[in-house]
Amino acid sequence: MYVLTQVTILFTLVLALSLTVERFLEVLKAVLAIVDDRLKWRHFWTQRAEAVKKRLESKMGVFEYVDPKKAAAILNRFEKMLLGEKDGYTGTVPVISGDMMRSAGFKLICKFLGIVLGIVMALWMQIDLLKIWHDAANTQMMGNIPSETLRMVISGIAIGLGSGPVHKIITAIEKKRGKREGGEQ
């Protein structure tokens, strides 16, 4: 019972840390947006969009021979992966804008800082989710990653990615533990 309590407390801590990272990143995005507006970085983002447009035009000469609707579907898929689902443009001509570049840049900066913050937290608090996974699954996965520090870095990456990935990891660990306990009875 004591081990179950310890694991539950650790899972709660990890989930709380991932939510803390997410909230910190939301505040950071708001601060970046204010700084972006005050310093008039829109000119920088527009220049970046023009540079990317020129690079894509030179690299994607093959699209001259492809149906515009099919090309747009591919590029819109890339845009959805990069920026997420959103309402807005549904035309057949792909658009690269300064706002798109700014959004992608901010997203990249925030993901990187979130991962760094998650790693720092995991190392500071000595959180090792892979050890718990190993104990729950009763497998030899630990043989693949013998370094405790590396396992904590991987746990930190999971924390830095946010509560969604952490929740999936916790759910998978609980399922493995449930299967193992179900098989032992």
C-alpha cells in the first residue's frame, strides 16, 4: 500500500509540474506577443515569410506540374501540423504570412523552453518515470538506458511537453501495472 501511495504522489507531482510548465508557457507567449507588438517585430516576421516563400518557390519547382488543389492539400496539412487546427483560410493557393512565421517561431521557442524547464525540474526533484514504467511492466527496458541521469532527462522532456503526454505516460504505466497485477493473481 505504501508503494502505491508513493507512486500516486509522484504521478500527481509530475502532472502538477507539467501543468505548471504549460501555464508558464502561456504567460511567456503573452509576454512575447506584447514585446513583439511594442518593438514592431512584424517587419522581421514579414521578411522571414518572404525568405521562406522564396526558398519554397525555388525548392518546389515540381509543383508547377501538380494540380493546385492537391498541392494546397499537402501544404495545408503542413500548416495544420505546424500551427494547429484553426478557422480561416480554405482556398487552393497556399499562403505564407508573417503571422504564420511569428506563430511558428513563438511555438518553437516555447516548446524548447518548456523542455528545458521540464528537464531542470526532473533533475532537481530526481523524477524517474522510466523506473516506475520498468517496475510496472516488469521488463528489461532499464537495460537499454542504464544512466539514471538520462532517464531523468527523458522524464523531464515528458514533463516539458505538457500534461497531455504526461497523462498518456501515466495511463500507460497504470495499464501495465494493472496487467501485471491481473496476471499475478
